[in-house]
Amino acid sequence: YMYHCHFEDVEHVQMGMTGVVYVRPTRNTSSQKYAYDHASTAYTREFAFMLTELWAEGHYRDAHIQTTDWTDYRPSFWLMNGRAYPDTLKPSTDPLAAGADPVSDSGESLRYNPISSLVRCNAGDKVLLRIANLGYQHHAMTLDGIPMTVVAKDASPLVDSTVDLTYQTNTVEVGPGESRDVIFTAPANTGSAPVVYRLYDRNYAYLNNGGGSGYGGQMTEVRVYPAGTLGPQARANA
């Protein structure tokens, strides 16, 4: 589930007062996790993505105590867990510890957006992606080269003991206020280095940072390592 500020919520969601609430199935054990109470939703690793946009002009007005007309909304940055590419690839950080180098991976620049969006998994892993959208725009997240199975919509499973409405796709559509849970099987990797796949918003206009040069925005990587390389996942997004 998603939570967000419900007082001046348009402004406060834009300022980052959002998050994800996990409700775990009772069938979970120490050795096997499930997205929902159905055997087909078993997974090995879990990653959550909160999709939002950032309108720099609105932040400028708030900082200078000026009225913001939200009908003018025109985002300049598109974010995953509060970060834009390439910062989406940097590891999770400790918000209570300031780094000596403000531009390093563990530095102060990301301490208040502490959750990485990098997906790391072993070949053969069942990977659960929880994709939530509390932005104000529609987003379509594409994973080239790896089929994804959508197992839930808006925290409601698409499969139970009597019906199976799950479907396979390479693009997951997520409207404002919606969420999707998808599972994929990491493909084989017989080499010694990770194989890299891109997870990104298929609207290329959302793959920049404030109109600057090069790629940015809602994009990250899925890095598939040879089987057995990574140990058990300690927590989501780790």
C-alpha cells in the first residue's frame, strides 16, 4: 500500500511525504517469501519503487513563500524512490550519517533519499517488483529482454484458488495513485560478470534531468549475476 500526507496533499506529496506500507502474507516463512497468499507469488528478492515527479518551479515558490498555481504543473525531474538516473544506481544510504564527500555514493547529496533503485539478483531468482505511482502523471515502466508477470493491481492479487488473471508483459502501466506488483525470473548468466538490463519509463520525455544533456529521470538497471553470486537478501531493495 501507499501512504501520503493528506493535508495540503498536492504540495506535500510533491515535497516527498510519501512511502510504502508492506503487509506480509501469513504463509511467509524464514526460507520462503510470498507477495500474496498464493503459491504462484513466491519470490527470492524484492524491490520497491515509488514513482514521482518533481516540479522545480513549485519548490522555488515554496522556498520563497510564494503562491503556487498547481494547474501550471510542469515537472522537470522524474524520480524513482526520490532519485533520478544515474543516482538511481547508487547504493542505499544512511540518512543519519553525512558523508565526507557530498558527491560520493555514500555522500550527503543522497542522505535524504536513502533508498536505491538498483536491482541486483542471481540468475534463476524470482524477483518481485512493487511499483507504486504517487506522481500526477501516467508512467509505463519497461523492462527490455525479461518478461514480467503482473500478479497484483492496487494491492489486490490477480490470482486466487478460483481465478488467474495474471498476465505477462514487458511494459507495466501505472496511473497516478495506482500500484502494480510484478514478478520475473532472472535469465541465465553463464559468464563471470553481471548482465545488465534496463528498467525505464518508455516515455522518453521522462528520461532527462531538467532538460539537461544525457539520460536521466525514471531509469535504473537490473543486474543479473551468475547463479550463487549474491547471498540471501536481508531486506527489500538491498
